[in-house]
Amino acid sequence: MTQVEDATRRFEYYQPAEKVEPPPIYRWPIKPSRIARWFVAEFLYPSGLFFIGLAVFAWHYLTPDISRMATVEPGWVALLWLRNAGLLLLVAGGLHWRLHMRRAQGKKYKFDKRWLAKNSRRFLFRDQVKDNMFWSVVSGVTIWTAYEAATVWAYASGTVASTRWSEAPVYLGAMLIATFFWSALHFEIAHRPLHWRPVYRLCHALHHKNVNTGPWSGISMHPLEHLLYFTVFLLWWIVPADPIVITLTGFFQGLSPAVSHCGFQKVRFGRLWLAAGTHFHTLHHQLFDVNFGHVSTPTDKLFGTWFDGTDEAYEKLGRRGLM
């Protein structure tokens, strides 16, 4: 543990035991077997396959019929909101109950050894979890649903180009995978400008109150940030897709941050330890000016903001005046 101080607070940050490395797709020499192993065992499994499966299930069983969506009506939009809010409650609420209330695995694989804040004036209701839930549901789910509803309406009404699984199964399968990479790239594009000081103070500081993150911290953001964050849907106004791809986009953007912000590197389910949060983004929450993107994109390497958590990296950060 090392002490870091900025203008407003002092806190302890966690130094990972292992160096944060770029994935093999960005390492030289290229090793196809290592790339394939990373893609299947780390990129797709378990969360990628889970969210694809959830999108397929939700579209067929938890979503109003597509014929209703050709016309914008409050009824089916409200059903989408209830579906999204319910799933967020299951994913974020389930992880919070298991990891932070029941504390089923104690502090094993926990990034920050402190538990979430209570009786703190920094948060609404003086409670970090209640604050995070408020912003995630009231603002996050509402704006997520608005973008999703508009995009599905555009598909159903024929406003945008589209395709079907019966016509282009290989293409749409590729779009499912591309959704993960697009989400990561979009996050980098949208996120880095939020650290420009005036914008940070206006809206992004709300998310960064969560130095020690929990599942409900994932999409706990200012409404202005939500408006930017969920523009990820706009790709499907240009690139042909189908409702399952659109639904996956919303789930990965709206639900997966509960996993990546859960505060633990691994989560235990039965005898399995499944990957959850990453050192990469945890270091961003605790140091602010590093690791702006996603580990699967090369942008932090290109811009010199990749932080690997080693002693050498901390020394370099100190020389830049960021510590």
C-alpha cells in the first residue's frame, strides 16, 4: 500500500501483485495460439458468453413483440425500462448481496480491503450504495432504455438498414463479437474527454467518488455522462444489425460494469473462480489520470497513459507530478 494525495482527499491504493500486460493481440511477435486462448478463455468466457446468452433469452422472452415497436408508444418503452431495471437489480444486486453483504468470500481477491462507505457526506443519503443505486436506476436505466428504444424503433420501422439471422448468420455473429470491441473503443473515445477538468468537475466527478468500487458503482454516473456513455447504440443507426445485437449492446454497456466494478478480481461460484474486475480499471479509479480505456484496446499504450502497476510505473507517475 502507498499513500496518494490530491487536492481533496488522501487514500490508500492497491498495487497489484502482477504486472498489467496488454493482451496478446497487441504483443510482438504475434502468436496465434496465445491469441486464440486469450480470446476464448479471457475475452469471451465467462462474461461475453453470458451476455450473449442473456440477450438472446431476453429478446425472445422478456421483450415486447417487434411488431409493436414500429410505433413509439409509452407502453412498450416502459416494459423495456422494467426489463432493464430488473436485470440490473439481479446482476448488480446479486453481486452486491453475495460479495458485500453476505461477504461469501471475505476479502479474498478484493482490490481495496475497505468495505463500501457508510455515513459519508460525499454520497447521497450519506451512503455509497444508496447513492450508486439512485444514479444507476433513475438516470442510468432511463437513458439506456431511451437509446435502446429509439434504436429498436428505427429497426422495426425500417428507418435504418437492417438484416436478419436467416439472411446473414455469419455477419450477425461477427456483429455480436464486434459489439464487445466497439463498446471498449467507444468507452475510450467517450471517457478520455471527461477528464478535462471543467467537464470532470461538472459531471464525471460523480462517478469517481467511487474510489473503492462496488457492483452498483458501474453505471453510477451524472445524467450528462449517461447521455454520452449510451451513444454506443448509435453505431447501429449506420451499420446494419438486428434486435439481438442491439439488446446485447445495451446489456454489455449497462450490466457488465456491475461485474467489472464489483471490487473483486475473481468471484467464487461453487468450485469455480470466475474473472470479474480488473487491476487495469481499478488503478484508473484510484489514480484517475491513467488507464482511460479498456485493456482490450491499444489506446492507452499509444497515448502514454498505460499504467501497469509496477514500482517503476509509480516512480514515473511521481516524476510527472501525478502522485
